[in-house]
Amino acid sequence: MQVMSATAITNPNASWLNTRGMWLGYLTSVAILHFILLSVPLFSTAMAWTLTHVVHNVGMYIMFHHMKGTPYPTGDQGDVRRLTNWEQIDNGHQYTPTRIFLTSVPIFLFFLASFYTFHDRAHVTVNLIALAVGVIPKFPALHKFRLYGINRY
Amino acid sequence: MRIIISACSVVRDPRATPKPLLQQSSWSSLWHLEAETSEAMSNGSAGSRPPDMTNPGRPRAQESFPEPPLMKAVFTHLSYGILILLGHVCDFLRKLGMKRDPYTEALKNEDLFKMNLDFEMFFTRNIYRRIRDCWNRPIASAPGAYTDLVDRVSDDCNWTFRYTGTKTNCLNLGSYNYLGFAENTGPCADAAYQSTLDYGAGTCSPARELGTLDVHKKLEALVARFVGKPAALVFGMGFATNSMNIPALMGKGCLIVSNELNHASIVTGAKLSGATVKVFKHNSVKSLEAILRRAVTDGQPRTHRPWRKILILVEGVYSMEGSLAPLPEIVQLKKKYKAYVYLDEAHSIGAMGPTGRGVCEYWGVDPADIDIMMGTFTKSFGAAGGYIAANQDVINYLRGASHSTTYAASVPAPVAQQIITSMTIIMGDDGTKEGEKRVAQLLDNSRYFRQRLTEMNFIVYGNEDSPVVPILLYEPGKVTSFSRELLKKKIAVVVVGFPATSIVEARARICLSASHTRDMLDYALKEINEVGDLLLLKK
């Protein structure tokens, strides 16, 4: 694993999410998370679903919308060090299959969580907030947007 | 009339006659060239596939890049997920002060200028560092078929290494020693030794000042003759040949169309030149044609003026994939769209083609069709440095305009002598059949090794005739274990993973050599077979 790549692909972060097996691996990880939460005897099924949804969206926010730059030195001399992972996907092109997939997973989880919690008011409120956290940062209009300079540097 | 027709039917079209099977008794028969082959190719239309020069009756050599199997890809992603999670946990514990290692100790040093490299070094610190004993292994002998690896152990999980003082003699499957010239005995070594006595070790000057020796003149003439171009220019460093000469040839207002997987030297040269760079999908003629069409019709970005020059940058053999650029189609495209072709033969000069003249000879492409041929002496000639071969006026221009000839020291005389001697041997000008033998041995080794691996159900990329054999390993754990297990069996291999390759395509890259004998390869194959069973690497 030479940490410096020697090809024209200067930022592997742009393309690693397009690789084979990513979608299935991602859904498998969500399923594993869900089963871990279901196994905890304290949580009811409804609680486990809401927690899956919330933990997934918070984790996704931290990984894609909070951490900036790359965990390895890239060949583009730091062009992307101020960009979050979401903004680096496919070098900034919008509406690509990866982006559509990653946007639809929180939405899908929201539907599942609402269903399994019998649309209980408290659960739906929490799930709606989690949905907002999961989907709003992915809007194309918010590409490279920083609210009040938070997370700019 | 019937007599004439029956007489004519006796004289059969030689192309229709089935060719006899090759006998392996003489080396030249392995590369059996026939007049009919070249005739067939010159008559062939632009769209037809030229027959394989090695065996006229045989179809074009197969290239295969099977997609990763889905379950392996999913497990690879999950492996990296676990590693990243553990890495974050370790970083968190380090911040809390609960984990102390050389990294935290180094951070305590107040005098050290703290660059904010925390996240950028995440991968190196948490993943690469754990397994870095598989890379940068020092060797203590010539990198021939066998090489001495310096033994080292780590007491602190690969933060530091300690040399035990011993060496292990290992079978070398990682060096770019294609024709086996990495020897410290023999005619090349003797000639280089004599050259050191005559000229000393260095030239102490760039080529444009006092650094051009008579050896360089001889070498340039020899390289031009070897490659089939009118003139050539040699440089002291292979990487610098690309990165310093592409800027001399291209500038603002020019377009560079470069393959996705081109080497860092080409990418650096393209960036330094100031030209517009477009990238086409690896070996995809369709992608290249689409880009060329667009470029020719649209012109330059804002002004829509025609491009000053369009240069297509390809490599002969891609060392990470083992694939060959489809030269005949690329030459066709370049003629259609009036572009230029720059061919980087770093891994293919000496290693491909019936007499080792590179991919042009392999594909049967006329060297006059390739505008600029570049290559390095590092791989097949056992030396160092690079060359550019082109028309006389291009070489005359480069002699003055190249950054290398102006600022970088020229090829040292012993190195130039090594190249001259090895090239003479390859061409057969020394009167022996040694060169022919080596080229044929390399092809035999490449085909045999790849065929045996495929029979054993390993997933192997690349062209059947290329001396680079990547075995796909996928998971990061298997990458590490493959390297370590083979080292225990005294076989040295090079493994590559993310981010140098795609995240699901980590591989072991085996470079075959003419100095490998059948026995060595059989031993290697036996051990690789066992490790493959142990690590579940097979289909």
C-alpha cells in the first residue's frame, strides 16, 4: 500500500465509492448495526429502528459532511483539503449514481423506522430531525456551503 | 482450360495453408516470422486485427480484467471499514492519553513544528504502518533471479525496525529485471568496470555544458538504431525523461490526451507543460476517439481556436495491470484526427516483441507512425536513465530545449557503457545468440507462469504476453499475509494496495525475468499455490 498513488487518478476519494460491492457492503453494514441494536435487551423494536436511523444518519454526517480532506496524501497537492467527502465524490459532479444511492438510504431508513414505530409522534419527530440531518447536507445547492463559517478550515 | 484450372489449384494461397505447430528446439522458431504475415498486415484494412507476430496462425493475445467477484468486494469493503473504525478508536485513545506510542511521543516534542497533518496521516498511521514490513525491504545484492534481503524485525508494531544482522537469500519475483541484465558478472559488468577506470563514475555536468561524452554519442546512435527511429537523446533519469521533456514539447494552447493509468512521471510532465490535459479511460479506444472528436470540433476552451498540437500519451505496457495499449487502433485514430502519439515504453522496451524492440515490433506498427518514442534503461537493460527517439529535427530541438539537458547531469559513463553492452547483446551484434535466447526465455516464462496461475484458478490480470503478472488479492489482510507467507518460504514479491490501486483491486505484482529458470518458477508456483489455498485466493 504505497500511500502515494502514481497515476492520473489524483484523489481516490472521488472514486472509491463507485467500486464494485460498495452498495451491498454499505447496506450490509447498516444491517449489522441494526442487528447489534436489536440484540440489546433494553431496546424495544421501535426504539431499535429509531436508533438505527439516528445512529446511521449521525455517522453518515460525521463521515461525509464533517471530515474534510483525505485520510491519505493525494497527488493533487491538497486541492481537496477543504472539501468534505460528499463534495469530493465524483470530483463534484452532481446526480451521479453514488450520490443518488447515498441520498436515498436515509430516506428509505426513515420510511422503515416510521413504519416499525407505528408512526408514534415522538419517534416520528426524532426521525424527521434525523432525516433532515441526513438529507439536507446532500442538496446540490449546498455544495461547498458552510453555515456561518463553521467547518470551513 | 480444365488443365489450367487444376494446375492453379495446386498452387495454394500460403495464407490459407494451416501453419505447422512451432517446435521448441531452436530459439528463433518461438518467434517464427513469415513473409506472408507482414504481407497480410500491410494488405489488411484499417479495421482488421493484425495477427499476433509470435505465431501467425494464432489470434491476438488475450487480455482479461475480470471484475471482482461480488462477495470478495463486499468483504474487502467491510475489512477496510473495520480497519478505519479501529483506527479512529486508536486515535481517540491517543488523544485521551491512554495509548502511548512513538507517534504520541513525537507529538510531545515542543520544538517540532506541528503541521496539521493529523487526518491526512490517518491511513499511514493506522493502516499502512501496521503492515509496512511488507514494503521498502532493503536488499543487499544485485537484484537478479535471487537476491539477499536484509532481515529486520520490529519490537513495537512496525513503528521502528531493528536489523538482526543476517540476510536471507530469496527468489526475486519483484524486480524489473526482464532480460536478466541485473548481474554483477559477465560482459556488461566487465565493460562497465573498464568504463569506470577510463571515465570515472560521474560526468559532473549537464549534457549541454561539458557532459556529452563519446559514449553518449555512441549510445544515442545505438538507441536510435535499436528502436527504429532516425535519432535519439538519452537522459540520466527515467522519471525526468518524461517530466522534463513533455513540458519542452507541449505548452499553452496545446492539448494532451493521456491514459487514465499513466505513470506519475507522465502526469507530472503534462501538468508542468501548461497544456490542457484530458484523460481517457484505460485502453478504451472509444473514449479516446470521443475526446479527440470533441477536441477537434470544439477547439480551445473560450476562444474556440484550433488546438496548436494534440498529443496522445500512452504507455506500451502498464506495469500495474500488465495490459498493453492497443497501438494499431491508436495509430489509426491519430492519423484520422491529425494528432501526435507519445509512447512510453518503460516496461516494454527489451521485453516485448520477437527481438525485444518493444511494443511497436510486437503489434507490427511502423515506428515511423509513432511520433515520439520514449523508454527507460532501468528495466530491461539493468542500468538507469531514459531515452527519447524521434525524427532528427525533434531531437535537435530537444537537445536545446529540454530541461534535462540543460540542468540535470547526463548519464554516467559506466551506466552508458552498461546500456551499450546490453543493447548490443540483445540485438545480437556481439555475435552470440544470447540476446535472442533471453528475449525468448522471457516470453516463455511469462506465458508459462500466467498459464499455470490461471490453471490453478487464481484471478490474474493482463495480457498473455506481458511479463508483468498481477495476481488479485482484494482484502487488505490477504495482501499482508501473501507477502509475509511467501517471505517465510524465501520468495520476495511486491504487493500493492489502496490507494495506489482501486480499493477492491489490491494485488501482488509479479515481474518475470529471463534469468528465471523453469525450476525457479515451478518452486514459486508450488508455494503460491499453497498460500493461495491457505488464504482462499482462488476462484
